[in-house]
Amino acid sequence: MTSLLEPAATGRRPAEPEATGRISAGPLGRAGLPPLRRPAVPSVPAPRAAVEDSPADEHVIAGEHVSADEDVSADEDVSAGPVEETAERSTEQSAETGARRSVRRPPGRRGPLWLGALVAGALVAGIPALSGGTPAPAASVSAADYGLGAADIGLTGEMEEAGVRQGITQAEAAVRLSELAASRAAREPQTALPTSGRLTTCFCMRWGSMHYGIDLAGPLGTPIHSATDGVVLRAGRASGYGNAVYIQDADGNVHVYGHMRYYDVEAGQIVHAGDQIAKIGNEGQSTGPHLHYEIHRGGMTGRPIDPEDWLADHGVTI
């Protein structure tokens, strides 16, 4: 009893235990309340399909974890060692889980990234040229990159080496035109029947006088054609013929067409065999619609010849 009252006798207040946040080691000691430990939860990796299909906002960010101080209340008697060990394990498990749940970037975003990378590369490549540095050598481009073959590449060069001419002289053109005219003459007739009418009067004596031509009768307005190639000397009114057309051929002979109602040519015009020059009429000294056709050898004042014989000599029969 004396020992129990000794502190009071001294006049001193017994020392209070320090507030350490731990239960004092009294009669029960640490054996009375064993330290609490959170059971370690094994990390289970989520299925890959579930991670890829889930939205990006629902994924756990790597390194995110719940603090150990929020799980354990201040009333629990937990030692610092076990709490720190549990927090470290929780952090490692959260980081591992977040790393496993990393989201794959959608394929649709790769196109813009590649485009941006190409543009950035082009800008970087152009910086030396702008700053006055030595430009990078240009990349060689082959014809195969543009889909050209060997035949396409050498086409121009082959033409130049072969000496292909870009033009001809006027003399050569004249020779070729003469050849063309000769080939045309071989294909086309050089003489044509003046009209399709019937022969009514010959190159002969008639009513006591000489008739220096032939008459081919036909309806009014029947076409009249040039019998040969030539140049129109005159076209218009003529005494006794009414309207007449005079055409000179290459041999100098003059072909006269008379009594026509209409004519379609003029002086100086070039005509070819078979071209229409007029229409049958009944103009001048005429007894009915017909064509009076005569030929003067060597010119206007030349001797008249029988047109029927001349046409026959050139392959045309009436």
C-alpha cells in the first residue's frame, strides 16, 4: 500500500503516457491485438476483347490506385510497416492492371498522323534551301514510275535520229500534185456528153446551107454539161444563139453551147468535164428547146469540126 501512495506523497502528478496513436502496451501487450493486414488481391488480367471494345473513358489510367489511408480508419491499430507494404503492393497491382488495359489507337486516326508526318518532313527538307544551305540532292525518278515503257521513252529520239522531215518544198509539192492529177485523170473521164437529149440535126448541109454543129433536143431546163476540162472564154448574149457559153480546152479548141435559157458560169472560170454550165432553152434563132453544140479547132476563128466525130474519138457516143 505504501508503494501505491508514494507518488501522491511526493506532490507530483504522475506522467501521462504519450499520444502516439497506438494502443499502449499494457497488460495485454501486442499479443492482445494482432496487427491487421489487408489480404492481397491477385491481379486478374481482363480479356483482350473486353479491353478493346470498352470506351477509352472507362479504362483505368496506369498508376492510379486507392490510398491506403482511405481504406483504414484511424481507430484501427495498424503498424506503419504493414500499411506501407500494403500500399506498395496496391500501387504495383494498379499499375500492372492499367498497363494491361492500355487502349489500342483506332485505325481511322492513322491516316491524319501519316499525312502530318509527311508534311512535317517536307517542311524540314525545305529548310536548308530557305536558309541558304546546300540543298539535298533530288531523288531520281525513272520512267517506270510514270508507267512508261522503253518504246515510249525512245520515240522522240528515234524520230530525230531517223531524220523525219517536217515539210516539203514547193517544187516537190508541185510534182506530187501533178502525180495526183494524173491518177485522177486515170480514174475520171476527160470527156462527157453535153446533154441527155436526142440528136435532131447533124453536122451537115441543111436547107441549102451548112449546119456547123449538132442539135440535141430536150425539155426546157434539162441540164447542160461541159464536154471537156477548160476555161470559160465568154458567157452571155450572142447573135443568133440567144445565150451562149464559149469554153476553150487544153488543145486550144473552142466549144460553143447555144440557145440555152440559163447559164451558170462566167468568164475566166475553170470547169471540168461533166460540170453543169447551163440549162436547155429556146433562145435566139430556134424552132424548139434544144442545145446547139459546135467545136472550132484551134480557137474562135478556127475551122469547125464535126462534134459527133470528136466525141467518138474521145470515147463518147451519142
